[in-house]
Amino acid sequence: MRKILTTILICIPLAHYFCKIDPIRTYDWISGIWHGIFFIPNFILSIFGDTLYKAAYYTTGYNITWWIMITPITIYILFWAALIIWVFISALQGDN
């Protein structure tokens, strides 16, 4: 858990510095890859501020590469979250 929090705390400033999304610029496919990699930190920043986690103006290539990048990341996170919940529930049931 500490490793995950440390990674997030490191990625958030990196995402803000390297991947700040300009709301009036149109982005292309290479930016979709970059923004997809930093999807989670930008999403966390968007909750607490005015940072965008996906560009407002983009090409079809951007949209395709953004989805290609975030899909495995999201599946990975959901898998580990489900595993952690399952282990926690198993541990609670084992104490009874």
C-alpha cells in the first residue's frame, strides 16, 4: 500500500509538470499516448482542481491512443483493488 501511495505522490507532480493539458489546444495521437500514461495522476488532480485528465479538443488519433493507454491501466487497477478487497474479506472471515 505504501508503494502505491509513494508512486502516486511521485506521479502527480510529474504529471502536472510534464503533462499539463491546455484547454484551448487541439492534441494529436502522440499526446493521447502521453495523456493516457498520466491518466490516473491527472484524474486525481482534476478532482481537487481545474486540471483536465483528457483534452477538450483532440483528433481521432488522440482519442484512440488515449483509450488504448488507459484501458490496460484501468483493468490493472481494478484487478488489484478487487484482489485487495478479497484478501481483506478472507482475513476477516478467517478470524471468526
